[in-house]
Amino acid sequence: MSSIKIRTKRQGEITLIRLLIEHPMETGRRREKDHGDLIPAHFIEHLSIQHNGKTVLESQFTTAISRDPYLSVRLRNGQSGDRIRVSWQDNLGLSDQEEITLP
């Protein structure tokens, strides 16, 4: 099961793409309540959105992004049948991707 949920909505010539990514987004500065040990940093570093294979957004994240990030992007000229692919990679080398077809 993917950590990425993608929802789209057509608004005239604009397609609204909404993303919810399940990720802990740990800063490396927070301590465990029981032991007081630092929780290691674990955050998304790179996010990419592609429309029919063409990159329309590339983003570098840092520890300043909250847990389970939500993003909203407006895409011009999205047509029924177009493919949207979202992918991310984190600082531990983990990654995920999800692809949908616009209705």
C-alpha cells in the first residue's frame, strides 16, 4: 500500500491535485519521553510530480515540514486520461511513488 494519497478535481482549465503523504517527518531534535534519547532524523528530502512523464514540480523538503505532509498543486491543461505520478525519497533512502489517471 502506498504512503501517497492523490485526489484531483477539475476547475475549468485548472486541475487541482491534492496530496497526502504518510511520513513521520522527524527532525532529529525531539526526545523520547521514556528514555530522553534523541529520535533520529527521518524526513522527506525530495518530492517530484510528473504530468504525462514531464516533471511539473520538484521540491526539496527539510525538517521544517510537519508530519504527514499535505500539498495542493494547480495544473493547467490537465485532460481526462492524463497520468499524474508523485514520488518522494527521504534521508534514509526510503522512497515511494503513486500514479493515477485523471478521470
